[in-house]
Amino acid sequence: MDSNTYSAQAPTGRGGPPDVPPLHLAELAAVVDKLAAQGLDGLSAAVRAERLLAWRQLLDRQEGLWLQELTAIDARGAAGADQDQPAPSTAGWLRNRLRMGAGAARSAVRTARALFRGSLPGTAAALVAGEVSVAHARAVADGTQEVPDHVKLEAEPALLEAAGRLDPHQLRRLVGHLCQVVDPDGADRQAVHRHERRGLWLAPTFEGMVAIDGLLDPEAGQIVQAALEPLARPADADDDRSAGQRNADALTELCRRSLEGGWLPKAGGVRPQLLVTVGLDSLLGRPGGVGGDLGWAGPLAPEGCRRQACDGAVTRVVVTRQLDRQGDLGHRPGDEEAGATRDLVGEAGLTGRLRAAMTLLPPNLGGAPTQPLEVGRATRVVTPAQRAALAVRDRGCVFPGCERPLAWCDAHHLEHWVDGGPTDLPNLALLCRAHHRAVHEGGWRLIRGPDGRFSATPPHRRHRRAA
Ligand SMILES: [Zn+2]
Ligand SMILES: [Zn+2]
């Protein structure tokens, strides 16, 4: 179906007179043209403000009339008559012809039916008269969907009275309460219906981001909101993250703490954790490193791998590509897999360099001299005892000016252990997730002075370490 032959804008004059629909819309289009062409600079602020408010009311009235007409078309099965092709549904027709979103189209039809063919005559009249907004009328219509008609008629005056003093969101809540009073059974049915619509969908995107889309019932929504709220607060006055970014960080933090706290059921005998598989080149920050692999969610940039390796559990898996092909690779049963470092070495000539790099690993990662082919045990880079000592010394993030407490913090190596830095207190510092990222990915450099105070130098493009 060609959806471009008619558009909502056609009657404004751009589409030309032949397309202007009949019966007063041409006059309305002419008025809108005048509005568009009007110069308002000469008007006083008060007049312009009054004008804006009155205009909004007219828009709401118009939308009310539009919904009324939509009801008529829906009732007559006239959707699609414009092209002489009866449409299977009124909402589908709106989507096709006006390119409305699926949700918006369904909602328009539902609201129209409830107002103009249901038992809310007072609300419909108030909308057309400009006494309530479309959002208010929709709150009443949606909120009383499950209420029997005779109850709806009786309750309507009280709802309209409330619509005069509440905003649509508040009105929606009030309607919910009143429905519970006038029709407890209906309210219960509606709650069950809402609960069944719940869902949460996660999908990796082409950009390497993960998209989250979901719908929660009111109780679950409140629980999630309550859990995110304390984690989503701005860190300080300089926190310039948007509300959306803070919510995203809070959700991640919540999940991270659940994983670290060990409250979650084990999957296959292993506690679910972030598992990053990364080549040694990437871990060493050598040029050409392909980054780590997060599995389902895709790749993790080399510097992100280094950040994760700062304070994780590491399993060293040394392989040659040849062995990989023979399938003689993998984790021995019984090995913990809290985190894994897999060193993939392409050419045999790199084995020497690989050995040299391995000797740089601290002893708590399984000893310096290693066989080139082996699966090591999972080892926590920073031991619980060291973490406790750090907690006492640093208390929270040491980044100058940051006051995030211990629970937000990773242990960071001032000189990374993969570069030969020791995992001991003088080389460790607590950094909150944001500042840990700022130091690794953001290029800030954190230095501990002889007096024990930390200073941070701003980013400059630091050279990748050449191996
Ligand atoms: Zn770090
Ligand atoms: Zn911090």
C-alpha cells in the first residue's frame, strides 16, 4: 500500500488544493497557514502567553473531534474507504496511512471507542468542549476499561471533577483507586490482565550496545524504581550524567552487586559472573589487539578488558591455534571459571614472547615460569585480605573530589599487573566504577604521591604500550 499519497500535512497547503479534503478542513488549513505565516514580534509577552494556552485548548478540542470522527469511521467499517480497500482493522489503517506507531494507533482507537461509543458521554463532551485535555480523557477512558457500564456512568461525574484539578498522571492513579472502590472484581481482573502483559526483552544491537525494552506491572515497577533510586542519584554537583545514563548505571550496579554478593542461584555449579575471554595482546594493550569477547553481548574493547582484569578473577588458558583446531582446548572439569584469560597465539614464533610476557604475571596468578600450554586455576587478582586493607586505607573512591563509598569501588592497579605492576597495597587504589572507567578508557592518570595522596592528571592520548 502506498502510504505517501496522503499525509497529515497535505491539507496545510503544501499538498495543493486538489487533495484538500472537504467540509471545513480547507478552511482550517487556511487558518493554520495564517498561523504559520504570522509575525508575533509585536505582541506583548502577556498576550503571547494567553494565546499559547488558548491554542493548546483548541488543539485538544480538535483532537477530541478527531477521535469522535474516528469512532464513526470505526463503527461504519469505513477504514480503507479512502482507497476503496477495506482495511482489516481501523488501527492498522491508521498505521499504514498516517505512519502512526502501532501502540499509538491502537490507543487512539481504544480511547475513541471508550469515549464516544462507551459509557463516558460526559468525558467525551468535556473533551470536545475543551474542558478537559486529551490526556485527561484518555486517563479516564483507559482507567475505566474494565468497569461495567452502569458503574462507569455513575462514577463519571466524580472523575471529571477530579480531572479539573489533577494532572493526567495523578488522575490515572486516582481512577485506579476509585475503580477499586466501585468495582473491586473488575479492578482485580484488570490487575491480572496488566500482570500478564509484563515482559523484559534484551537484545544486542549492531552497534555493540544492548537494547532493553520492558513492561512491568505496577508493583514490580515500584520495586525496580525503589531499588534503582538510591543507586541512580547524582554522585555530586558535578555529576553531568543524564537521568537516563544514571538509571542505566544504576541497573548495571544493581546486577553487579547481586552477582558479587553471591545471592543468585548457580548455573551449572558456577556462580553467574561476567566472563571475558581475551587474547594476551589485547590485555597487554598491544596494537592490533582484537579485544575481549563477552559471549552473547559481543566484544569488549581492549582497555575495557584491562579494566576488568584489574580486579577480577583470572584463569589463564594458554593455547596454540593448532591445538585449538584439534579441539584439545577447554576448561578442565572442576576448574572454577570466575573469569578467564585465554591467550591465543597464532604463530609459533610468538611463543617466546608469550613466555616472556607470562613471567611478568604476579605469583598469585599461578607462578611465573609456565609451560606454554596449560589451563590455570581461577585466581582472584586482589585477595579478600588486600581488599579489606584497601577498604581501611582508602574507604572509597580515591579519585580527587569523588566521595563514592566502598560498595561502588573496584581495586585498580596504578601500574597494571599485566604490565608487571605488583598486586600489593602501594600499587592498588580503590576507584568507583565511573572513575575506574575514566582512568582506563578515559585516559586519566592516577598517581599516588609519597605522602599517600592521590592526584589525577587529565587525559592526553597516551601511547599504547608497544610490546
Ligand atoms: Zn584498573
Ligand atoms: Zn570515583
